Amino acid sequence: MTRSRALTIVALVMGVALAGAAPADAHTDSDLVAVPAGEEAVVKLKPTHGCAESPTVEVAIRVPVAGARAVDVPGWTATATADGEGRTVVEWKGGSLPSDEIGSFPVEFLAPDRTGELLLFPSVQVCENGDERSWIGGDPADEYPAPRLLVLPAGSAAATSIDDVPADAPGRAKLEAVVAASEAPGTTTTAPAGTSTTAPAAADDPTTTSTQVLRIEPAAEVRDRSPRGEDEEGLSTPLLWGGAAATLAVILGGGLLLRRLGKD
């Protein structure tokens, strides 16, 4: 199977540095690791590759706050569904993103007043051939951990690295654990093998290789609503999440993602 560059996720002001070399198109300079509570955030799901030669036809992510909104993307149907647990499943379907083109699927939400918490964004991607890519692990040491970001006290400055997070900042130890997990021997930057019916098993041999990026930007600066296009120069700063690559998911009516994630 061909190497997959998978998805890039763009958000507001934070990220977790991931050890290991990233491909040139991953834009891993100027990584951010934390964002203050109470800020409007825009998370862009940016599929940069499909499954082998198969195009991406659905994309979804579970946002860990209520009231998140999937921004409309031309050619796709965007929906946001409350999961009954104070979270929102946002998704896009009905379109087709060729495997060699870059997509952009923005999500808008308010960073919650949950200082010291690492917010998880479990994700899955579905391609036309039925393959899926799932990054839903709740433990940063999992082979395929969900992307996450640290919430700092309101009014705090955004942090560009773990060293920029004050030693007494709530949640810093959790962030350190994520970074440590990503730097641990045996850490992989490979994407899980796809499957059309079940979540990827950690023991499965990966068939595609990718380092994923979670990139953060101020909501007011979001300008590109196109589902396809080049990365924005000077518009956002990249962020990697600990442990493994991240490819964002797809599901019909939120059902598949909700079944995969359960009520955890």
C-alpha cells in the first residue's frame, strides 16, 4: 500500500510536540502546545491523502465540547450532532476528495473553561474503497492515540513548547506524559491499517506511514474555507500530537464514530 500523508488538523492555539522526523509537507516548525480557556477556536481537518489511491468520502471528529459547529465546505454536507454527553460529533459527507489533493474541513468551538485538562479529539476517516483510519486511543501511550490539547487558565499566553508552559500550570504533568510517550523507545509514527468494519488492532502491522500534525490558529484569522488547496502561509502554526499519526474519521450520521468511541 502506498505511503499515506493522511490528515492534518488545524485549531486555535496549542499542540503537543511529537518526536520523530516529519515529512517535509508536515510543517512542524513553530509547534504550540497549550491554549487559554475561553478562546474561540477553529479546528481544520485537512486530509492530505486518501487510502492508497482511494479518495476520502467522509470525515468526522468528536469535539469534546457542546455546541461545536462544522463549517460548510462546498460539495459536502456538513452536520453537527450532540452525543448526549456534552460533546459534539461533526462530520462531512457526500463529497469526494482525491487521494492526491489536500482538503480543509473547519470546526468552530469555544475552548472550555476546563483549566488543566487535556482535551481529546478522537477521529476517524473513511475512503471510497471502504477503508477507515481511526485515532481514538485515550492513553497517550496507545499505538494510535487521539489528538489532544492542553487548556491553560484564561488569559494565559499560548505556549510553543512544553518548556514554555509554566512549571506550576495546571495539567503540565499530563502534557509532559504525552511528550514522554511520544519520545519513548518503540514509538511509532505509522498510521493504522484500514478496515471497513472494526477498529484497528494495536498488534496489526501498519501498512501506511505518516506523521500527523495538529495545527492551531486564532479563529479570527481563518480565511480559507476551500475543501482543497495549498497550506496557508503565515496563517497557522503546526502542532503534533503525542504518540502516533492522526487521521480524521468519517461516519454516517455520526453513528459509526459514536459506536467506535462508545460513551467513554
